[in-house]
Amino acid sequence: MNLEESYSRKTNLTHRKKFAQFFTPQPIADVLSDWLLGNDHCKTILEPAFGLGIFSRTLLNKKPTISIQGYDIDAVILEEAKTYFKDFDNVSLKVDDFMFNDWESRYDGIICNPPYLKFHDYDNKLIINEVNRKLNFEFNGFTNLYTLFLLKSIFQLNKNGRAAFIIPSEFLNSDYGKLVKKYLLKTNTLKHLFVIDFKENVFDDALTTASILLLANDQSESNINISTVESKTDLERIKKYVHLYPNTEGEFSYPPAELDPNLKWRKYYKPQHSASYKNLVPFSTFAKVVRGIATGANEYFTFNASKAKELSIPESNLLPCICKAKDIKNNFFTNQDFEALIQKDELTYLFNGQISQSDAVDKYIKKGEEEGVNEKFLTKSRKPWYALEKRPPSPIWVSVFNRNGIKFIRNEAKVSNLTTFHCVYPVCSDLFSTISIDLLFAYLLTDVAKEIFSDNRREYGNGLKKFEPNDLNKSQVLDLSILSKSKITEILELYLKFKSSTDKRFITQIDSILRNEFKITLKHDDLGLAKTAV
Ligand SMILES: C[S@@+](CC[C@H](N)C(=O)[O-])C[C@H]1O[C@@H](n2cnc3c(N)ncnc32)[C@H](O)[C@@H]1O
């Protein structure tokens, strides 16, 4: 049993989670260490989120003469590490917060699997102020702690020094990542980026999506290389790239000026589905996506029929609403479906206390105040605190989190929804781009629509995908307004057949019609060399 396994056995999960103690698998530690030692002059090493020092153990095996400085904020884990390293005079370990220490030192090598903590799980204001002051940059409050470890480390690199980080890939495709990417480009330190997306569980731990960043402060004019890693064999490829640097290219290779920090970087390593189609427009041409109702205290505001009866809340103070994603099973949500949920005593209402002519309502508002519901983050800024956000029921919903592709639902019951769904409101921007809701919804059910939307998704661990409203508003869709009248009629007929039968084959037929109409077809020119879109 290795050090990490025995530590995990004897330390409870709450403690490990509090400090984000997730350990690096040995084959990954090998690759990261080799990158650092690729600099022949590497003498001083920093390991900022030390844990049990898997990187330092690996480095010392390969080059015993290096000297190492390690930091960890958790005295418990570092005590354990100190026992292991007690005979190493060249390893110094400090129990301290890396973000507030050691800013003045510089190192030849920095190696790290930093803590993954969201902005509300650490003292983000204080740390971000510190980072902004030192780096003369303007990172915002939503930044995850792992990216700040990365930025500080880049700042602490000696000339020709190298850094190797394994971090979640989230920053590549999220808003808070834009400034991080900007800093990577500004410092010209990123040399290789490996985006890990293991198709099967390669390591015992939950490492399925992550990214490895190999950085060098060598001011070389080299390209930024991006490669995807989907299997153990791909991991072998990384080793080759590391040993051949700087005489190597990754799967994709870009001059730094070609990478735009404001875009999702997925487009630089994953083929974009939208590139196969012509006549695309932003989804906002046809619809506006807005998040569902946030109450700030669902426990208090959501009601089922029995709670309403028990508290004598009249129907006029209850807003029909879908509260849980699991309550929606099909693509069409009808009045009968909603009635069935009420009968099953599911949560189907939101408390709306604003127009009250009932003692029971006043009493319930008072109860909320006694329980401090009026002092919660969202409620305390509302007037009155129990006011509901004004969102008319939207004719279409879209799921926020998805495992098996984005899902659209036609809200025929005309009820409201909480934030498990976003609202989709069709718009009539101008006369020519107006299309019927049925045509729009028919399109949203097709695989081609889902494929193109997926270009803009965010990815979380364990295959979970998320769309924020603006990911969808900015996403591309086929411009349905250019379809001929006869094609539209054909599509709508198939759509009605699907609606009455739920036979997916009708949607597949709509999908083929649209692909035929919008697919870019390639033709060889006279010499048979170049390919052009027609
Ligand atoms: C993801 S673990 C990595 C451990 C080890 N380096 C590895 O790769 O197996 C992150 C480590 O950072 C430590 N940590 C969390 N916040 C820290 C901070 N602000 N300063 C220094 N260490 C911190 C945690 O206690 C934990 O041991």
C-alpha cells in the first residue's frame, strides 16, 4: 500500500474534502516530473500543494541532488509527509497557506496538483486581492482556487524554469478561465496542454476529465501544442512529446497569437460540429434563453397539495411550477401530466404571498420571518422579501445539466419552472427570421441541433455537461427561416406525427431533411486538389 492509500484509509472523507485532498496517480506524476527535469539546470523545486509529496518522491528518485520546498495548509497531512521525508536534508516542508507565502522566492521547477475549491469555499476576496496586487492583473471573484495556484507559480518561475500542473479542464471553457488563459498567453509560458478525457476509468480515482499544463519560462518562440488524451496509449504519447521538446508538436499546434483567450478553447482541440453546416445563425435570432425562477429558499417557497391544504393556503397564492427535473419524463409536458404530479403530491407550486387576502398567507409570511427566510442571500434584497421573480411561463424548457445530451421540453401546461430548467422564449426579431414555435421545437428535438449546441457546452467531472443561458443564446443553430414553404410543411407534418405517436423515427426523418438542406458538401476542383464549400 502506498502512502496515499494508507493516509486515505485512516483519515475521514470530510477532512480530505475540506482540503481538496485528491491524489495524483503515479504515471501522471512521472510525466510531470520528467517535464521539470527536461531543464538540465534544474536545482530548486517548489511543490505548493504538497500532500504526501508524490511529485517530490518521484523527482528525488530521478535526480537525488535537487532541493525541494513544500507547502501544505493541512498540518495533519504534512505531519505524515514529514515522517517520510525526515532523512532528506534537501526537503523542507512548511505548514502554511501557499497563496500568502513565499512570493519573493523563485524556482527552477514548480510541480502541482492544486486544491480544487470554488470561490465560495475559500477566502476568495483576500486571496484574489493579493494575486491582483502582485501580478498586476484583474482576476474576478468567481475564480477557482486551483487557477490562482497556477498563476502564482508562473510568477515564481526562474528564467528557463519549468512548471507542470494537473488541474480540471473547466477553466478552458468557462468565463472565469478567460483571464487565466489571457495570463498564460501574456507570459508566453504555456508549451503543452493535454486535455484528458478518459473514455474508461483508467485510474482507480475519479480522474476522468482534467488537463495537464506544461510551462516553461524560456521565452522561446515555440507554438502552443494542444493534444487530447483518451486512453493509456495516449498517455505514452505525452511522454514522447515531453522528451522531444522543443522539437515537437502536439496533436494541434498554434502560434500563441492565434489563440483567443475570450473563446472556449474546446474549438482548438475538438472538431466543431457547426463547421459542417452552412447558413447558421445564433440561437438568439429565434429565441431568448433565461434561467428559471430562483427562490433563494426552495424548502420554504415550494408546495405540494398536502402542504397547501395543511396550511390553508388558497390556490390564488400558489403559482403552478415544476420544481424537480425528474418530474419531466417526455418531450411534451401537458395539463394531464401536471395534474398527475399534483395527484401524486409532488412539489407543484410556489408560494406567492404578494396579493394576500388570507390570514393563513399572512401567518406563513410571518413564519418565514421567524425562521430567517427573509435574511437569505436572495430574499434579503427583494422587496418584499417573499416576492417571486417575474418570469412568465415559457413555451419551451431546456435542461441545465445533462449526461446524455441536451433535452428540450414543450411546456404545453403553461406552468412556471425553477432553475433545474432554463426558459426558452421564442422571439420575433424581424419579419424574415420569424418562425413558428412548432418548427423551432421540431428542430430542437433533432440530433443535428444537439450536436451543434454541444460545441458550446461546459464540462464537469464524471461526464456531466452544463449549459448556462448565454452558452445557448450564443450557440449556433440552422437558419430555419430560409427553408422553403414545402420543406416547412413536410417537417411540420412529421412533427405532428411524432407528437401523436412519440415514434422517434419521425424525428430522425426531420433530422435527415435538415442535414440535407444545410450540410456543407465538398467538391474537388478541376485539379482534384483543393476542396471548396458549395
Ligand atoms: C489535490 S491535493 C494534491 C496532493 C499531492 N500533491 C498529490 O498530487 O497527490 C491538494 C493539496 O493541497 C493542500 N492545500 C489546500 N489548500 C492549500 C493552501 N491554501 N496552501 C497550501 N496547500 C493547500 C491540501 O491539503 C492537499 O494536500
